[in-house]
Amino acid sequence: MVEKVDNTKELKLKYPTNWKYKIILEKEYDAHKIAKETFKQREYTIQKSQNSSSGKYTSYSLSTLVKNDDERKSIFETLKKHKQIKFVL
């Protein structure tokens, strides 16, 4: 369950929760390999979302169970730092 707090971007989440990250990368990169490197032994699911209109980029949804806010943010930062990922949402 997600609640918005005081019209800010701060979320109040109940943990543990399944969290979905959206990654966007150039189509020649292997999103499954990136997910495996990032999540290592952690269980996750990956699903292709769509291609950009130009066909240059592909987006994927990555989902995993997170135990707390710090873990959720840490995974986001790890994905954000990956050289082959253009954007993380």
C-alpha cells in the first residue's frame, strides 16, 4: 500500500513490499545480464516493456521484494550508476 504524505514526493510504504523499477537502455545491451549482475542472489522478475519510437532504446520492468526504504533506494542508486542504463524510474 502506498500513501502520499503532505503533497510531497515522500512516500509512506509498508515493508516488505514488491517494488518495480523501470530501466531504459539502448537496445543492443542485455537487460537480463544487467539484472543478474545487479540482483545477484536476490529473486527478481524482468519484463520487456516497450521500444522507443526510433527503435534505439528499450525499457524493462524489474521487480523485487524490498525489506525497507534504505534497501529500495540502494537498489535504485545501483541501477542508476550502471554504465549501460540510460534512465531509472
